[in-house]
Amino acid sequence: MNNDPQDVFAQMDAMMARFFRDMDTGSLFGQPQTVGFHMVIQGGNIPPEFPDSPAYQSRDSDEPVAEVHRIGDNVKVVVEMPGVSEEDLNIQLNGQELIIDAAGGTRTYHTHADVPIGDPKSLQHSLRNGVLEVTVRVLPEKEIQEGCGTA
């Protein structure tokens, strides 16, 4: 290497070109990479599941993690689903389990979340920039008991 300051920039350009080429192949270390993030909305509770916990380890590595937040009388479930459009979504509320399926482009998603018993008629969702938000009104204990015929 000579003392030309441009050599440093040429080396950095070559390094970045290798880095981006490795990213394009989908792997930096020969295995698929999983990336995610965690948000807390309006002081909601941080779920006890962390990457070392059994809840995360039992999931398929491609299965998105659903975040559940209780906000007043509602439960909001937030899931990252890049590449999915509205017509690709299938959302079902079965008792205390919210099931989300989507098949968009080259990706297929399946995830679920345990939620308090909610009113299926109140289920609403929005999908923006690959982030799905599902909101459902939690049924008061009295309505749950009346629905079961135990009131």
C-alpha cells in the first residue's frame, strides 16, 4: 500500500461490497439470520418471554412472535409480517387463542397468541408497512359466565 489516502477508501469500498454481497445471499455465516424487535406500547407489560425462554425456543424460527398488550378494555396484538397484503390475511379468534395465517409473495406466516376471552364481533385489524395490529374487546367476566350458561 502506498501513502495515497484514497487507498483507505478503496479498501472500505471493497469491504462494504463483500458485506452487501453476503447479505444478498441471505447469510453471513452460512445459516439463515432471524431479526426482530420488541416494542412496549403505553407502558404495557413486557412479556416474560425472552429469546432464551422455552416460549421462544418452541417456535419455528420463521414464525413471527406476537406481542400482546392490554390497553384498557382492549387487547392489542402486534406482529411483523413483511410482504403481506390484506387479502393474504386469515385471522381467527378461538376462545383465548388468536390465530394469524398469511401467505404473501414468497413468504408464509403462521403464528398465534394467547389472549383474554374477547368478543369476536369486535375484532379489528390494520396492516401498515408489514406490521399487523389486531385489536379485540375483552369480555367482562359477567358476559363470559352468561355465555357459558353458568350465571
